[in-house]
Amino acid sequence: MIEIRFHGRGGQGAVTAANILASAAFKEGKYVQAFPFFGVERRGAPVTAFTRIDEKPIRIKTQIYEPDVVVVLDPSLLDTVDVTAGLKDGGIVIINTEKSKEEVLEKLKKKPGKLAIVDATGIALDVLGLPITNTAILGAVAKATGLVKLENVQEAIKETFSGALGEKNAKAAEESFNKTVIYEL
């Protein structure tokens, strides 16, 4: 089983991203589970969401404490939240940031096995006109993990957002997929 933990802020779409990723994996015949964890429910407050993906039924119903993959939608969280808490050895960290690999590693409490960096905010602003990074970051997740095909992510996005909005969000995911830089550490 692969366990993914999303870190974002209220209003950035971390919960939606977790659900879209689960939908994309389901399209590939995998068993999935996606759910949020809220503290104070307000825009801007830290939010955590989770996705589990497996080849067999998933029976566990807890939060994810030892993720294989951590996805960070808001780079300012690196200053306040230990996003790598419990990260499995050799785990993957995917971060929306303009910062360099060195700057990001300096802020992480645990060194991942693989680090993926993409400016999802820039892509979202460019393609959507809004700094909502959830669909853009999913392109980076597809590229960095290989868990799901980009086409299935895009299809799941279009099922979540209809019409032109779905098309734009699918394009944001594709641009992110193409612009994600991956470092093996």
C-alpha cells in the first residue's frame, strides 16, 4: 500500500487533490481511500488530507502517520509544520515552490529519498488566473511517483470540474508534469 499525505492551507484544495488522486488511481483498477483531517476549519489554516492506493482492498481507517509520499501545496508550511514527520525512509517529498533544492532541503527535518519541486503557484496563476495549486500539483505527483498516469489524473480532474474549468485544470496538471524537477537524494 502507498500512503500519501497532503499538506496545504484551507482554500487551496488539498482535500480535493487527495480525492482526485484517488479517483485517478481507481481508474487504473486500484483500491483507494481519500479523506481529510481538519483542525480549525477556516481559510488559511493548515489542512491535512490523505490518499491510500493499493492493489488489494484497504481496511485501515486511520490517519497516515508514516507516509510514503508527502505533498506540500503551500511552501510557507515548511516554516511551521514538520511535513516530513513519519516519512518512510526513501520516501518522496513533492513541493510547490520556486526555491532551490538546497533551500528546500534546509527546511526539511528529514531528508527524503526523492525530492520533486515545481512552481505550481506560478502555473496555476498562468493557466487558471488563481493561486489554487491543487490540480497543478497533481501533475507533479504523477511524474514523481509513477503511481498514476497523467491521462487518468486529467480525466479525474475533468470529472471534478466541468467544461472550460476542467480543461484549464487538466492543462495546469500537464504543465506541472512537464515542469517538475526530480532529485534523487
